[in-house]
Amino acid sequence: PPDDGRARLGRRLFFDPILSSDRTVACASCHDPAQGFADGEAGSLGVRGQRTPRNAPTLFNRALGRHFSWDGKAATLEEQVLLPIANPVEMDLELDAAVARLAEDATYAAAFAETFGRAPARDDLAAALAAFVRLALLGDSPVDRFRAGEFAALSASERSGLWFYESRGACWRCHSGPNFTDE
């Protein structure tokens, strides 16, 4: 489990627009907990009203992931959480500038010192955000319970949908495993 101090700091950073160039976009702007840590849009809205080319995927169960970002370009969650900050369409803040901004903020400087024993650093920013994202876990869904033998966990129409998913629809070819993804 992630260190509580790191996750607390990561949560604070996740909801604070301090990491965007114009201080208008937070991680939670696109990964809204009320929307399943996604945003329900075809393209997410970044700084200066720019639309991203892709939607914000859910963050649920990313702790179980093996590849990160839509194209798998990030090898670790720590690498991935920094990408939107520097992306010119998403948050548009160079990572060195983000770290400097955090160091200049007395409350964040104190929080990083308390959590990591030093001034804000890129690796610590990544560790804090990743620790928070790792807490977004979801399980024990009706499908999980059905597959475990609880027949009544799914309605008749849901069972029909699952049958189609697992047979003629062949959805399982890409949407497989406990997280319904081939990564």
C-alpha cells in the first residue's frame, strides 16, 4: 500500500490547479471522481479551452496496470502522472517550472519537506501523485460476483449482454482480464 503521507500530498496536488500553466486545470478537472475518475467527454478540456485528442480514461485500478497512457508509452504510473502536466494541450507546465512553483509555495514546500524530507523534486511529485492514483480501486462488481457463482448478481438482460460479450461480440479479445483491458 502507498505511504499515507505521499497519498495525502498526492490527493492535494490532484485537486489543485497549481500544476497547470494558467492555474485553471487540475488533474481532477479531467479525472473527476464523480465521473468514475474520467470526464465523459470525447476530448478532455485542457488549458486555454483546448480540446485534447482523446478522452480522459478512468483511473480506477491503475494500480494494477502494466502499461500506462493510451498508447502504453509510459512504463510506470510515476512516469505517466507527469505527462499531462507538461503536455501543451492538457496542463502546459514544464516539469521544472512545476517543481519551482511548488517550492515557492510555502504550504507545498512544507508538505514536501514533511513527506520526503526535502524541497519539492520531480521524482517526489511523481511519487505523490502516483500514490494517490493507486488508491482509486474498484472491485466486487456485479460481474465479479456473477463469475464467482452468484447467479442473481446480474439481471436477465445483463446476463444476455455478458453472453454476447463473451461469444458472438468477441469483446473479450481486447477487453479481457479483471480490468477488462488488454493494456
